[in-house]
Amino acid sequence: MGKGKKAKKKTAAIRNYKDSVFKRLFSDKTKLAEVYNAINGTNYTADDITLVTLNNIIFIGRENDISFTIEGKLIVFADHQASVNPNMPLRFLFYAARSYLELVENEAIYSSNLIKIPPPEFIVLYNGKDEYPAEKELKLSDAFINPEIDNLELKVKVYNINKGQNQEIMEKSATLSDYSTFIARVRENEDNGFERSQAIEKAVKDCIQDNILKEFLLKYGSDVVNMLNVEFNLADAQRVWKNDGIMVEKERMAEKLLDILDIEIIAEKTELSVEKVLELKEQYEQRLKNVKH
């Protein structure tokens, strides 16, 4: 398949991919312990981790967060292909509240006894295209109308995991380093003229050959192509919203997403109304009919 020639593949099959490559890779508790230890300088094992299932809270329609408890702490990892949203602390606040509701029995909160809850730790791993510092801390209080009143605080640690960033962490976690390399190769392929699906497929094949995430890619290769296609398209949509927000660009991006995402998710990511996306869908389908006839 040559460069620049769009692959004629049915994309409807990836409409239901709500998982992410990051979540699929690091839901393995051994790998999760590895990356957490690399960031925090700890020595936990897979046996120390208990995964917590709480879907679609931070990112509507996408499940690219991993939450788990470890030694009395509630940890939430999130992966970002798009720009880091400054509202992440507020989103994590909602996440924490929902998580505690899951962890604590409803009747217990009315008890006269103090309920002990695991203290939270929020970590975002940034792997997007925009310039971003190696490390950054986002705080909920930055959003307060009156910053002098800080009765409630929540902190989010953001680590840039793009190729060449945070080398000390990468040296301690081979899996995270390989993941960073894989994403970098996909982007290199796109820069070299490959259509997105082809760029991902080539990166999968090349990384398997070079023993980069080999076992994971051999097992989930086709899923990875589909999931990453969705992730990158969502990142593009969010980039349009951030950088220009021009209506025509939003509509153009919505049309690109019609074959791979549900209407509600497209509306949420492009900030168009559901009605507008439905209108674009009707126009798009009509053009396809005219081409066929």
C-alpha cells in the first residue's frame, strides 16, 4: 500500500472502541506497578495493586484512565494525546467523588464513626503534539474565583512522556519508554506522508520487528490500529477547538469523525450541538448517495 493513498477500509468497526491503547497496555498490573514505581521511586509489585472500575467519568465516551488502590492510596492515571486541559483538577474532583461512592457503603456515611478513605493521587501522562514542560502541577484552586479562599484543594501531576522527555522515568520503565517510542514512530510515519491508518500499521509492524512492545502488539495489533486511529482523531478535534475554534473547522472535523464515533461523542469533542452533527451526517450521507448514483 503506497504512501499518501487512503486505505479503502470500513471504519464503522471502530465506532465501538471506547478503550485506549494506554489503558489496554497498563491494565496489566505488573506493567502498572512498573510505571508507578518509575515515577515515584517505589518498589510495589502487581500483588500490591487492586484495580478500581469506574468508567467514562473523566473523558466522556473514552476510557483512557486507570484507577487502582495501592497501600491505602487511590491512584488515578490518565493518558493525554491532546492538549492537557486546565480543568483536569475539576474533572478529577468528580472522579474522586464517584470513586469514594463506589468504595464506601451508602449507609456508612451516616455513621457516627469516622470513615477512613484512601488519599487520592492523580497523575496525567502527556503524549500530545503541543509543547509542554517535562513536569507540571495543576491545582483546583487555580480555578477559584477568589483564589484567597482555598478550603478545598486537589493537585494533579502531569508528566510529559514524549520521546526524549523525562529520561530518568523512561530508564526505570521499559514499557513506558516503548509506548513513547511507538507513538513517536506513528507520528514520524504521518510526517513522512503515510495516511493515518497506514502510519499506525507500519509502526506496529516495525516495532514488532524491533522488539518494542512486541508481545503486546502481536496480541492486540489490529485493536491498536483501531483504538489509536480514534485517539488521534479525537486529539485533532480537541486541537481544533483549542487553537482556532472556527465553526467551519469544527464542522470539517465532525465530518471526519462521522464514520468512527457516535454522534454524542462528536458533539462533545467539537462543541457542536447534536442537532448540528446530525445535520452534517445527513448531508454527508446524501453526498455519498449522489456519488454512487
